[in-house]
Amino acid sequence: MPARWAAALFGGWMAVLAVAFVLVPTGAQTPVRLLAGLTAVVVVTLGVRRNRPAHRFPWRMLTTALVLSVLGTGLYRAPDWAHSVLPDLVDVGSLLVLVSYPVLAVMLVALVRRRAGNPRDRAALLDSLTVTSGVALLVWSFLLGPNLRGSVAETWQQIAFPLGDLLLVGLLARLFVSGVTARAGRLLGAGLVLMLISDVGYEISLLDGTTTIVGLGRIAFYTAAGLAALHPSMAELDRPAGLPVAQLGRGRLALLGIASMISPAVLLVRMVRDGEVPDLTVVAVLSALTFLLVLARMADIMASHRLALGRERALREASAALVSAADTEEVGAAVRTAVAHLLPPDTPHGVVLAVTIAENGPLSPEASEQAALDRSTGTAARLVPTRDVDWAVSVRLAHHPLTLRCPMVLADRPTGDPLVGVLHVAAPAPVLPGLLRAIEVLATQAALALERIGLSQEVIRRNSETYFRTLVQKTSDVILIVDEADRIRYASPSATTVLGADPTGFDMPAVIHPAESSRLIEVLASLRTGEGSAEGLDFRAVTADRAEVVLEMHGQDLRSDPTVAALVLTLRDVTERRRLEAELTHRVFHDAMTGLANRVLFHDRLGHALARGARDGSVVGVLFIDLDDFKKVNDTLGHAVGDQLLIGVANRIAGALRADDTAARLGGDEFAALVENVQDPGAVEETAQRILAAMAEPIILDDGSELTAVASIGITTTPEADTADELLRQADLALYVAKGAGKNQWRRYQAHLHGAMVERLELRSALDHAVHEGHFLLAYQPIVDLTTDEAVGFEALVRWHHPTRGVIAPAEFLEVAEESGLVVPMGRWVLDQALHTVAQWWRTLPRSRRPYVSVNVSARQFREGNFVEQVKQSLAYAGVPPQALMLELSEALLDGGHDAIWDDLAVLRDFGVGIAVDDFGTRHASPGDLRRRPVDVVKIDKGFADDTTLIAGLVTLARTLGLTVIAEGVESPAHRDLLIRLGCPLGQGYLLSSPLDGTEALSRMSGHLPLVA
């Protein structure tokens, strides 16, 4: 009967028994269960006889376990009258069933030793122990622990069976992490898993109808055992499965991850369910064990990685040695050296490189069969007993029981036979599996080396030009034979393809580019005298169609060989390769967009220039060039226009330099220029002037429009520094000074500016830290009604609480904040803090006496694009209406270049926020500027305190435009009286009040105290 039919009949019968087991009453389930077990025993026995495995011990153990399980079940489920006669039947039955677990464990151990490959597979052992440790934690936490702590463990079975399940789990994990692919093995494993699941379900009483579930689990195991025995693949389970897998696959990695997470999961479940972890010591021990196992596994992986790196290095060295090997002995020596490096230090080993040789007589049947097997399998290493290899090899490797045998096979070999030879490596058994892939690579390299040597010897051996032409006519390399007169005596057919015509009969220098002829003659002469080498030399050549190609030449002097008696030159067309190499080199040292030198090349040329300058006393200058307001170009016109501008600037800079100078793009909108071979530092300054003059002309873009680039330049020369890093640092500082002095100009580094620059940079760094850490304070100076001395509003003034310098006034840090962009987060903080303070005032003061708060804002805050929304969000968060806030801006924003800012201010003014122009009169703004801008208040600068006429005019202008006037800097009673007479309603200054903190200001307003002393 076919195996499929037998399996189908058995499976159908067991399915019928399973259905009957579920449907019959509980008292009638035992006979069904016994019948299923006996059927499995019979089927396993028949399957072993049918498939005839080489080793029957594991299957005998399986049969024994089935018999014990059936017998134990029968005794345990005996009728009540039997229990009354023999009261110990339950314990005897349980003991027999329990004994079946160790028997199954013996079966799994046998399969591991025979099927799972190397029993010393440390990786598989660690993985299985990790899984077992995790499962042990589960078993203790939910089965053994609860039973042992209380009075639940009424019988010994409740302790013994979980331990048996744990034993099987560990061995199953050990078997399957080693890679069992046979169908019979998977069936048997699935049956054991189902049985274990049913046992666990019964033991923790998580399933309804536990007796039925346990019975079904046993029936599933019986079914799986029978199907596994009937499947033909059961004979493969006792055959070695090959070498262990070195890599940590996804499945094993997932298994280790799940096992590692069992400990925290158990702790979490126990804490959520029970509110405590009573077995904390056991949990900690098992968790530590799992962690140590995973750590050991990771250590093995790292060790394997280091070993792989060492082997890769050894293979590279072997490759170099094999390439230079001239005969078989040198190949053998290179292979032996490589194997010694591949193995751990001081490891005893043996290496035999057996090379295939042609024999006239027929081979023995065993040798012919082995050679055919080697040719069919290719270069695939196999681990075989040393006694099974060729006797001549085994004699030399007799000290080691196992040998790694790797055939050296080359497809499409000119001789026709792909088998070049066999590489044998013998060493202690534990180290051989890890050498498998490395030996295969080494064998391939050795085969290529032997093939190369063989071909060279064949070329030398053959004395017929016909044979020689047959050998080389299909190669793409050009092979030339050149006589003593440098005339080409022979050219391979590929010469026509490479050179466009057959060069036979021509002088060798005539084939090469005229500019290379003299060098070629020297190379050929040195090759004949033995004083030079002609290996890997590049020559330009001109083809028949006048195209220029690059040829890599290798030469050998074979004049002593009577079959050649000339020089042999090998030419290879490397035109495309050299072009790509040159392109890659250019990309490494040049900017891809502009074509200028990049930072690496610039730094290299600077070093060479300094060395030349030190020798001849010439001056070396460095210029740092940075475009001003380039970000605006990208933001307003787009990055495409910005790229065109950068290309145009690069061309202008390069055009302003001499041939000896170097232009470079360092990144973004930063450029640099290197000026060398000059005697006067003034020449470097002239170069800066030329660059600025060149950039003054508009740059024409692709669409025909024009755009003018403005740049700042920092200059330094070797009189100031003599190292590359110092020159670059000084040029950067000079550029910083030029930026601060305005646009479109250059500055030269001066030593006395260094301290100021460093101090400024330190201030900027400290300010950045202060912004992020909130080291700022707000003071509020009242804006007073000059007739009543009551505060109608307050101006928020920021102060920096420096950790070492104390409180710093805004005049010392606002410029740095504006320049660095830190004014944006600082301004947001000031706005939020001021609104928070005014909100406290409004909640305390009566409606008629609630002041507004005035906050200074920078134009840079508007450029962030979301300033209007920030103000609205801050007002909403503080819980005050827009009328509680006034924004103050510099008079400089009244000109026509800030329309976008005033559009935002118009939105805020319509929303209810007041708008004030600070320091009015300092920029000579026209009345038209005030009329067309959304302004509510103008603040007269304190610098006009003594100019009565100007104050009167400004007050009159403000009244005409319907604006409120606030006079700043009211320092004396006379000044206050003058303002009252001129009709100025509001004032601000130290006469009226010095800046107050929020609490003090609220106290004064609540007490209705006059602000003027």
C-alpha cells in the first residue's frame, strides 16, 4: 500500500476516534483513548519496518513512550471497582505516564545527536537553554510556585508533570533550533507541542473540560507519532543534517527575543493580577539566568564577527599571495599560510592541496565516482572522516579524525575538465565547521591561481604559433610579441577590436600616442635589461579612426624561451575605467554644483602653498567669502535661482583670481580663495577688491533676469600665521568682523580684534544657554499720564541675569541676539511673560484702572512666518483681550522695504492690538510713512528732550494724524512741565518711575500711589 494511502487511512481512523472521544460520555472515553494509543503503537512499529531507518533506537524509544502512556492511562482510568481493590492504581498509572516523559526525552536526545548535526553546536545549545529558562519561569510562576506555596499541591503529580513538560520543551527547542526540515520531524514535534499544551491547560485549569482537552492532546500526539513513522522522510531524521548555521536567523532571533521578554511579562502579569511577586527570588534567579544566556549568545556572535573579520583579512592576504604565485609550490605555500591564519592561533592542523593530473590509464571505480561527484557539486566543502579520503591524503592527515574536503571546480575551463584539484584541511573537530565558507573561497582563489599558472605554462610549453593563437584569440586583452627592434611580430585577434587595425609589422612606438613614444622606448629597454618593471603601466594610443584610448600594459621578457624569443606585452583597454576613476577623483576634491575645489582640496593646496612659502619666502593669503542675505534669495525666489546665483558667484570669483590661485566652495554660500606666490600682503587685498568688483555686476539667470550678489570677505596672510588651521581661523574671524561692519566689504584680520571676537562669541554662547534655560527677568517701566501722574501702561524691559556678571542691560546683548537669531525665542518668552503679568494685574485691578503692556518686537520675529498666530495664541493662553497688548517697533521699519511686516501688523491692529513706533524722529520718517502704516502711538526719542521746536512739531504732526504721543526720557520736572505745555499727554522716564518688577508695579497701582516722588 502506498505511504499516502496508509497515512490517510490512519489519519482518518484517528480522527474518528477523536470525534468519538469528544461525543461519548466521560466514563466511556478511556477505551477510546486506549484504542488510539494502541493503534499508534502498532502504526509506529509498522512504519519503522516499512521505512527501515538506519538507526531504530529513537523510534524504539518513541514506541516505548507510547506503550507507557497507554498503560499508565489504562491504570489511571481503571474502573472504580479496580481502584477499590487496588487503591494504588492511580499512583502507578501516573508514574508510568510520567516515565514516558524521560523516555521521550531520550528519543529527542538521540535525534539531536544524529539529526541536528554537531552536538557541540554552542549557539543552538545557548538558544535552547534560553527558551527553556524562559519557559521554566512561566512554569514556576503559574504552576510549581503556586502549588508549592500553598496547600494546592495535594499530589506529587502536580509537581512532577510540569517538570516533565519543561524537560521536553528544552529538548524540543534544542532539536528545532538546529534546523529540522524533514516532514516526519515536524509532525513529531507538532504532536509533542500539542500534548504539552494540553498538559499545561490541564495543569493551570485554563480550559473548559480539562479531561477532554488532555485526552485530545494525547490523541493528537498519538496521531502525529503514527504519521511521522509512516512518512518516508522518517528515515532522514537519523542522518546528519550538515553543519550548524552560523548566522542568527530571524526565527531564532524572534525566539530569543520572546524568551527574553518572558521575565518582565511575568512580573507585569503577577503585579497586575496579584499585586505582588511572592517568588521574587526564583524569578530573579531565572531572569538572571536568561539574561546571562542571552549575553553569552551575544558574546558568541561578537566573537564570530571578529573571527569573520580576521578570516576576511586572511583571505585578502591569500588572494594577494595567490595572484603573485608563479608555480604550484607557491600556491600550496600560500594556501597553507592562509589556513594557518584562518584557524585560531596554535591550532594543530594539516593541509593537503591535491592537484588533478592527467593519467593515461583508466581510474578505479571509486576514484571515478568521487571525481564525478566533485564535478557535479562544484566548489562545496564537505566534512568527511579522514579515513574516507584518498589514501595518499589520509596518510598525511592521520592525526585528525575529520577532514574538510573542498573540490576546486572552474566552469568553462579551457581544458574541458572543470576539476582543478581538491583542497583538504584537517583540524580538531570543533573548529572545522566554522571554516566551511572560508575554505570554499580559498579553494576558488587557489583554483584560479592554478588555472592561471597552468595557462602560463601551457603558453610557454607550446612551440606552435597555431596553438598559441587558438589560446588567445577569444581574450579581450591584446597580446603582442615584440622583437629586438621593437617591431610587433605577432598580435592577437583582439588587437583589431581595440586598435581598429592589425598592428603586426608596425613598430611598437607607432601604435602608442606620439607623446608617449619616448617613455615606451625607455620601458622596453628597462624590461630587456631587467632594471625596471612593465606591470600596470598606462599608455595612450591612437586607433585607426584617430580615437584616443588608454591601454594598461604588462610585459614579460621571454627572450630566453626558444618558443617565443621576444618580449610579450599584454595590453588592456582601460579607457572607460580611467575616465570613471578621474571623474570619481574629481568629485572627491571638487564641488559638484560649481566645479570649484571643495574643502578637502582647498586645505590640501593651502598646506602645499605654506610649504612653498616657507621655502621661498613668498606670502600666502586666505580669503573667506560669504554671500550676504543669501537665505532671502532661497526663501523668496526658490532654491533653483539660489543655485544659479551660486554658480554665477563661483565663476566671478574664479575669474577674479590668477592662474596660480585657487577658488573653493566650502559649503552653502561660503567660498574661499587661496592666493600664493605673491611678495606683498597688499596683493591679497587687491584680490579681495577684484572679487567685490567682479560681483558688483549683475548675474544673468537662465530666464534672462538679473540678480546682484553681495558678499563679505575676511582676509588673512602668512605674516599673521604660519599654519593652515590658524590661517583658516583668522580668516573666519576677519569675515565675522566684515559681516558686523556692513555688507559688500572686506576686512583683514587684526590681532587686537581677536580678544573682542572671542568675547563676542563667548557672549553668544552664554546667551544661547540663557535662552534655553530661561535666565531672563522682566522689568516694567510705567507710561504715565503727565497731568494725573497715573500709569496707563507699562513697557516690558528684558534683563539678563548672568550667573557671573549679574544683571546685564539689553544694550549689551540685544545686538548679539539679533545677529544670531536668538531674539526670536527670547521675544516669544518676553511676550508670554509680559502677558502673564498683565493678566494678573487685570484680575486684581478695577476695570477703569487696568493698564496695557508694551512689548518691543524685532523684524526678525516676523520672518518666521507665524508671528501673528503666536501673538493670538499668547493672548488666548494669558486670558487677556488684545487691547491689553501694544507692540513697539523701530522707526527703521517705516520705509518701503518691510511691507510684509506691516501686513502682519495690520492684521494684529484689526484684531485689537496696539501698534507703536519707538524712537520716532531718529530716522527722519516722513508724514506719509506714518499715514499709510497701521500705527496708533509714536514715542519721541529721549535725544530730543532739549529741542523744544522739534518736540512741538512732532506733537503737532502726531495730533494731525490722530496718533497718541509718548515722550521718552523724562528726567527732570522742567522737562515734564515743558511737555505738558506743548500738549504731550504721556511720558516715560526715571523722573516718573524707574523700572519695577511685576509685583511692585501692581502694589503701586493697587495703593493708588503717585509715581512721581
